[in-house]
Amino acid sequence: MSRYKIKKKKVPNLYAPKKIIKLYGRIGFGIHADTEYLLNILKEMNEVPYGGIIVIDFSNVDFLYPSGLNTIVCTGINLLDKNRFIKQIDPKNREVSDFLDYSGFRDIVGIGIRDSKIQQPDTTYKIHSFDNVDDNEISKLVDIIEKELNMSLSVKNRIHENIAELIMNTVHHSESKSNCYVIGQAYPTSNHIRYCIADAGIGIKEHLSRNNQDIYKKSTCEVIRFATEYGVTGNPKENSGIGLNDLKELVYTCGGSFRILSEDGFYEEEIESDGKRKTNMKMLDFNIHGTFIDVVLNNNPDYKIYLKDEIPNEFNLLE
């Protein structure tokens, strides 16, 4: 008997081109992960032709960060809309396999979940699809932050407001056929939170250029950096243009980092252990459909962001 309850869906052509994408190690953006590797994975997924089959091989994955899952989710959903088909090879690591279940990845991509009774741990905010701002749902993520990390009420409120603003921007401006997807994870051992907000929409540069043709003259990385400045908006008639700027200020306040991937541009800022700001930009040789915002916030100002997470402690989520 199959280990999965597979949802009914179209059956791919057995002779369709197949692409096996093998994942290794720690999958995610930025701190303690391999950004270049994840970008290459997304490039491989986007190169699968119309009607092709994508096989994601998780067998040698050691750890999955929220950004790793959410980018694969949104990229995969966009490809499913374009008549690709997605299959999966299970992780050898049981903790990773369990995480794919309780994070909601298998279910939301349509692969199906195992016949298991794994409970979602208190430290994980399951992938949720937003078609509008839902304060009650956002509170579930923020409550995890408060409970597991004991963040101050003022910081908790700022996180809630900023996530709501970013979701609103996505819903109103991204023109995504699918919704906005959010996933989060608290790490009590290293005392920080990670969350990722993603969509499969038109992208930041395309959106801002609708009311400013000069935007086309800039590189996508420059446009992303420009979008983090106060008051920058693609719709001057609305009271917007504060979401990415507030995110940047929130990271500066707490310490941590943020990364934005949109179209063919990747931009990141990081607060180093001595308080210095570090920025990095990279133009891609492929174009990804959508925008991905990855956030890392520190809770303890004495926590050094360069300290490596201890995998056993991070995996010990079911206590």
C-alpha cells in the first residue's frame, strides 16, 4: 500500500521530459544555508519544459529552512499552473520527512501526506495561503514568536503589522494567480525567528514600472534596493510604500537579516555581530516568477548571528 494519500490530479504523459532535482544539505537562503545552491535549484525547476515532470529528490537533505520550502512551494505552484507535474523522493532523514508533513509542504503542492499522526510542533507556523490580510491567522505566527522567544510586546506588534502590510502588498499588487504563502519557524536554542513571505506574481520591478517608466532603466537589484526606501510605491494613489522599508527598519532594530528575490534580482542586507550593515546584490541568469522575502530576526542582542545553528537542537521540536 502506498505511504501517501495522493490527491486526484491530471496524470502526466509517461513520455514527457523528466528532470530530477537532487537536494543536499541545508536548504534555504542566507545565514547557515547556501543561497547560491537554492538559486540553482530554482533555475533547474524553471527550465523544465511545458508538460514536463519535476522530481524533487529530498533523500539527502539534512535541514529545511522556511525560505527553502516556501520558494520551492511558490515556484512549484507556478509550474503546476503551467502544466508541469511534480513528484517527490522521500528524505532519508526522518526529521526532515516529518517536517515536510507538518509544515504543510506535501499537502499544499499536491503530493499528498503520509498516513501519520505527527503533530505540528509549537515552534512551527505551517505554510498558509493568504488571499487577504487575516489578522487572526497572522497572530498564530506571532504568538509562536512570543511564546518560544519571549519577544517584547512592542517588537511582537511591529512584526504583526509588518507581515500584514507585506501580505496586503502581495494581494493588491502582485497580480499572482495563486495566493500569498507564509511559513515561519522559531529557534529557541539560538533565540531567533525565521519566516518567509512569497508569491508567484509579476515581481517588484514590473509593479513599480507601471507608474514610473524610468524604473526599466535600472537593474532589478537596484529596483529592489530602491523599493526598501520609505514611500516607494507602484500606486501613488494608495497609502503604501512602507512594507519593505518597515521590514528593513525592523531588522535593523532586532538584528538579523532579510533577503528579497524577485524576477532576475537577488538583494540582501545583514546586521553583523558588531552592528555593521552588510549588503549584497546578485543579478541572476534566469527569471523567476514572483517575489520571495526571507526574514531572520534575533531576539537576544547578545546572540551572534555568525554562530552556527545546532541541527540536533533545532530538530528537537516535538518535546
